[in-house]
Amino acid sequence: MQEKTIRESDKQRESMERALKTLGNLIYDQITNREFPWIMMQSRSMDNIIYDSEIKQYVLGDKMVRRHSRNIAHIRPFTQFIWTAWFARELLRLRKTSTLREVYYSARGQRDIEFKNQTESDNIITDLETALNRPREDFNVYPEERSAIFGDLTIEYTVPGYEGKRMNLTEHPDGVMIGPALTSSEFIETSADKVLVIEKGAMFTRLVEERAHERFNALLIHTAGQSPRSTRTIIQRLCRDKKMPVYIFTDGDPWGIHIAMVIISGSINAAHLRGLATPEAKWIGVWATDIINYDLPTENLTDFDLKRLKELKEDPRYREELWQREINTFMKIGKKAELEAFSRYGLTYIVDEYLPAKLELA
Amino acid sequence: MTKPEVEITYQSISPSDFFYRNREIAGFSNPSRAIYAAVRELLENSLDACESISIPPKIYLRITEITPSDAERESAVYVLRIEDNGTGIPSEHIPRCFGQVFYGSKYNLKQARGTFGLGGTITVLYGQITTHKPVKVVSSTGVEIHEYEMMIDIEYNRPMILRHTVLENKKGWRGTIVELHLEGDYTRSMSKLYEYLKQTAMVCPYADITFVDPKGRLYRFESATNVMPKPPKTVRPHPHGIDVETLRRMTATSKVKNMKLFMIEQFQGVGVMTAEKFLNFAGIDPKTDPKSLSPDDVVKLVRAAKEFKEFLRPDASCLSPLGEELLSTGIRKELNLTEKDFLRVYQRHPSTYSGFPFIVEAAIALGRSLSKNEEGSKMIYRFANRIPLLFDESSCVVWKVVNKNINWSTYKVSNDTPLVIAVHLCSTKIPYKSVGKEFLADQPEVEKEITNALRHIARYLRLYISRNIRLAKEKRRLNVFEKFLPKIAEFSAKLADKPEPPDIKPLLNAVGAELPEVERKIREVPQIAGEND
Ligand SMILES: Nc1ncnc2c1ncn2[C@@H]1O[C@H](COP(=O)(O)OP(=O)(O)O)[C@@H](O)[C@H]1O
Ligand SMILES: [Mg+2]
């Protein structure tokens, strides 16, 4: 068992390294053939981002773009692209991980190609993902935002120095941070039969204290707002490999709705990647109808909230009835409610009454 | 009825007395301005004296401080000495040329710096009233040398000779030396004075000027050529420019018997036909004796002369423009332009306003050498009859043309393009806007000529600028490839586990293939700047 998992993660790393080397060879050969180097990749322009209703996710269309070093406007990003590819290969070779921000800083020493800001380096990394058709986690680049997981799941690390080491995720009452080590670990065993995803750290802590993981037999994940891609990958893996249903629990406002939707259908920004979306996941609240049914304390929707709601209403990901109903209700009542709103009925109400009821319904 | 308490006295004053009381009119308004004005008047007389006989001027100017500056009044006494190699002045005229206001040799109709017979004398007068010292004038027309020491009798506008010595002239020297004392403030006039000399050297590239200042510093403005502009010819007046008084005087002194001959003889460009037509137009019998014209007839004639359309254009041979060659030599030399810089000079055809002929010459310079000196805005040099105009720039018509009439952006000139613009106006009557003679009135005809001249040059400027932009762009392009291709090569090799980066020379050569074409275009640029139509 142990041997097999390590070999699997080795295999993935090797294939990634091979892809990068192939890229290097391609460009090397172009230059040797007296050709200005260029690369082809799928276009990420708006008109090539298409909603695939089959898989309920945004994907890239057939339009391709060519990045050509003969083009004076492209040559700098092109050079940055090659540098980033080399940097990624170094990460894999040294078995190190890095973050988006670190990549931005690592180019600082490189005269003429250093990035003006992190948006620029993030963009180049997305280029590399698109060109290689692999998420950046595969070449060990992770985001800074850290979310956490808690519950009865035993994992086995594959990162250097921890290879084969196991841990149960109930060991730490604050939850275990979802970082590169956890993301690349193997899931060994679990007694849980569902995943409960919560938008906010405070509510996550409340649920741990109330032993919600035991009461609902669930793994708890908090996303710290809009969920990072590594968190989405984990949710997706749990759902796919361990066949666990996923329930998402957010604030009752347009922003909460969208946090749930990105977990379910993916984001426009990551249309070039698959394997991040979990279409089977369910948003269980806080719904607009919950605000009415549970008579929750509310705040008024701002103009900004309303504008966002209108956008969501038009978005193809929200075509289904549940979403349309909730969006319309939000608009009708003009109110929103946070997860904390339930505390008007006492601190344990949410675990004792609300969640069981909602899970029942789902 | 009581008699008025105040007694009113009536008196008349002489012209020198008038200028004594109103010396600011002639530019001697304060100690720092006085030095500048004195140098200017004497230097201009010297240049006039050389140019009138087409001799390249060699001028030595020295200012020495003799009493240290007075801390309270911020002024000191200086000796100003100027030597030239001009015509010299015949002995009998020397005293009155420097001791009597309105005495001179330039009252005829041709272009010169001096006009009123005023500048030299008023300088002497200023020196005298501030230091009470005589002026020394040494001059020779090539025969013996005359040395005068004299003062001005201000009340009566006449010279007072203190000493007159005649010296042998073994070496056949010809020229004039003037030496006088005056009060002034050199430190404060220094920068304007230097600017004045530099700009004089710019419009007189054939002149050699040496200046030793009170601090013992030597300034040399060497001549860059010995070619002189064609000297102006004295012409008869043009009927358009005549006024009642001048016409009355002309009729009074004329020896001819009838008006037809009078017109032909006294005016330029009037033949038998034109004379008859004009007199007919004016309603004057061609047989009338000029002396018998009534005052009404004189007025009638002057009016008719202004309205009559068939006179020839005023004769421009009384003008002496510098010419494109000389003006560009002067500008090139004083601005230290290199061959790569843009400089183009253009001379318009003669034109006229109110019967006075005039010619506009203009130049625009732009280049690397300039950007270091004149940061940003447009530098304007103004000249009138080869006199640099240094004050009141923004009141001058040249300024108006540059800043209002011409839309520089159409010529690809941006606000921080270091342009140098020079305009030279030649005329028998410069349309000064004030007695200060520092700026030109916006006489519509003159304004139009200046505008056209500058627009003409600006078209070449646009070409120059756009080629430079193109060149810079091309260079930047190459630069970019030279910068990035090696890195692409380096990292692709590392990525592909190759020991050496691939050879990028063929790629760089391909980019550089356009270089010769660009370089040919650059080589053309000086031609754009220099070639004349
Ligand atoms: N350096 C000189 N060389 C020859 N002639 C001179 C010189 N300086 C002055 N003159 C004569 O003195 C005259 C009077 O000079 P000035 O008072 O300056 O009046 P203007 O220059 O207007 O004629 C001149 O017209 C000229 O004939
Ligand atoms: Mg004079």
C-alpha cells in the first residue's frame, strides 16, 4: 500500500517534468531551426470561455492563440513564460513547493524579465497551466490563502521528509491547514460519510466545538471565503474517490451563493482546467427562503448586492430552479443574513435544529 | 479779480536736454540696463561702420571697473572701450557725431542698425552725467589719426572739444576707438550682455568680437566665415510710404519743373506711364510746378499715393538680409550644432507694409546638442536688422506667431521638444511697438510673412522628427530582441537539459536586416535639414 502511493505521486511528478522538458525541447529546436520561437495554447479570451451544460462548468472553446517571440509585444511575456517553466521544473527537481507570491519574487533577480506585479506573474502561471493543460499544483505552485479541514480522515504524506507518515485529521482541534503537503497526500481511510463545507472560520470552529463531525458523521472544511483551488481539489477528490456527498453552507447573500457555485461549477478564471469542480455538491443554505422560514435577523441588501444578484441571475451556471428561486426571493425580500444570525436562537441551535433539518431535506 | 498766485514759466529745451531728462526712453533706465545699452549702441555703430564697406568686423570691447562698487547703490564706475576696423569718421564730423543728438550719416533709405543719430551721443551723455568725465574718440579714415577729448554741452545740444590731437598713421590704420566712463552695475547686466554678444555673433557670423569683462575674463566670438551679406543700396522712397511733411520738403528742394518729372525723379519705380496715370488719378495736372503745390494739393497727393494700386512693389535692394547660408552658419556656430542636428533656414521673398519693404528670414533648429542646454520650451531668437532683441519677448509678434498662430502638434512637436526658433526681420523701417525698440508690433503683413516662413520650415521639421521617431523605434526594437532572445535561449536549453543554449545569431541578423534601410534614412536627415529649395 505504502509503496504504491509513493510511486503514484512520483509518477505524476515525472510526467509533469517530462511535459516541461518537452516544452524546452520545442523552443530549443525552433531556435536551432532559425525560427523565432512560439507556442500555441487555448485562448482564454471571454469569447472562448464557454459554459458546458453537460459537465456544468465553464470550459475553453476551440479558439487557439499563438504567443510569438517575433512579436515585440509578446517577447517579454514569452521570455517570462520560459523562465517560469524552468522555475517550475526546478521546483519539481528539488522537490520544493512554492506560492504564487514567491514566483513573483523569485523573478526579481532576473534582469529585464522580472514581473511588474503579481497579477503579471499569476497570468504567466495561468499561461503555463493552459499550455501544459495541468493545474499549477502539479508543478508545486500553491496559493497563499489557507483553508482548513477537520474530521476523521487518515492521510499519508508524500512530501519529502514525511513520505509514508500518517495522520488523522482530528488530531488538531483547529483543523489542519490545507497546504501543499495535505493536497499531495493520499487519503487512506475515513469513517465519515459526508463533507460539510463552511464559508467562515468562526462557524467552522463552532461546529468543531459542538462535535458536529461526530453528530453528522462528516468531514468539516472551511474555505476562508472564496475557496482556493487546492481546497476545491480536495473536495472534488473526497467526492469522487470516497464517494462522499458534499454540502455547502454559506452566508445568505449573493457572495455566499457564489462561493457555493464556484465549488460546484468552477470559476471562469479556471475555465482552462478540469478536476476543480464538484457538480454533485449541494448548497444547503443559508437560503433566502430560510431567512423567511427561520425568521432570521437580517440586514438590507445594498445596491452593490443587488447588482451582483442581477448578474448571477443571468449566469448560465444559475439556470436551475433552486438558484433562480433563491435569487428571486433575495431580490423580493431585499434582505440578507449571515451564518451567525442563528445565534439569536442560542449558540447550539444551528447544530441542534437547523443543520439536521437542512441535511434531511438535501 | 486777483492775479493767479502761481507764476508759470515757459522755456524750450534742446534735444540733448530732452534725452538727459528722459534717458530711460533710450534704454538707460537703471545702472544694470545702462551698461547693456551703452555696449549695444557703440557695438552697433562699429558693426554698421564695417558692414557699410563690406569689411568683416574685428571688434575689441573692454569694460574695466575703476572705482569699486558702491555697496549702497550697487553700482560702480567703469571705463568702456571699443575699437573697430570700420570706415572711421572724418575729423570734422567726429565732434558732432558724439556731441550732438540727431546728427549722423544714416538718414538715407537703406537698412542699417542706427537710424536717428542718437545712440552714440546718448551713451556719451549718460557717461558724462554719471561720472562727469569726457569721452575720448580716436578715429581715422585711413589718412592721419584724430584724437578728440570732448564733452557735451547739454543745454545747447553741441559738442565741447577739450583736446584735439592729430597723429601720424604710419601703419595706415582705419577705424574708430571710443572710450568713455560710465556708472553701472556690471554684475547684474552680465548675463544679458553675454546673451547680446552671443546673439550678435549669431547674426553676424563674419564678425570677430573680443570682450574683456571687468573681472578680467576674456570672451571670444570668432568669425566662422569672411563672406559678408550683400550691402544694401540707398533707394528713393516709395510713394506708398510718403507722408505730408516729407513730400512738402521734397517739393521745396526739387529742381525739376513739373510734377510728372518730379514723380519720376523723386520716387522709386515710377516711369512716364505710371507718373501720368497716378497724377491723373490724384487729380493733379502733370505740368504743375512742384513748388507751386498748395498744402491741400500735397495732402491730396499723399492720400492718392496710398490708394493708387499700380506702383511697382517697393524696391528691396535697400535691404540686406543675411541669406540662408550665413544665417545657418551663425546659428550652427553659436549653438554648437552638429551635422546630425536639424537646422533649416528659409528666406521669404521681399514684401511690404505701408510702403516699406521688408524681408523675413527664419530658422528652426532641433537636436541632441540642444536638449542639454535648453530644457523644454521653445527658445526664440529675434533679430531686427541684425540687432538681437532681448527684452519683452512675449509682447513681440514673433512670440505671438510661435505660440498662437502655429499649431506645433501638426508638425509632431511636443511641449518638451527643445526647439530653437530664430526670426530675422530686415526693413528700412522696423515696426517697433514702442520707443524701447525691443519688440515688433503685430503688423499683419509682417506677421503673415513670419508665420509662412516658420510653417514652411516646420514641414521639414515634421519629416525630421518622424524619421527620428521611426529610428528610435527601430533601435528600441532591436534592443528588445537583443535583450530577450538570449534569455529564451538560455532557459529553453536548461529546460531541455541541453549543455549549451542554441545559437540566436541568425535570429538577431534577421531582425537587423531592416537596419541598413533605417540607417540610410538617418543619413538623409541632415539633407532634409540642410537642402534648400
Ligand atoms: N564706430 C563708428 N565708426 C564710424 N562712424 C561712426 C561710429 N560711431 C558713430 N559713427 C557715426 O556717428 C553717427 C552717429 O552715431 P549715432 O549717434 O549712434 O547715431 P546712428 O547710429 O543712429 O546714426 C553715425 O551715423 C555714424 O556716422
Ligand atoms: Mg548708432
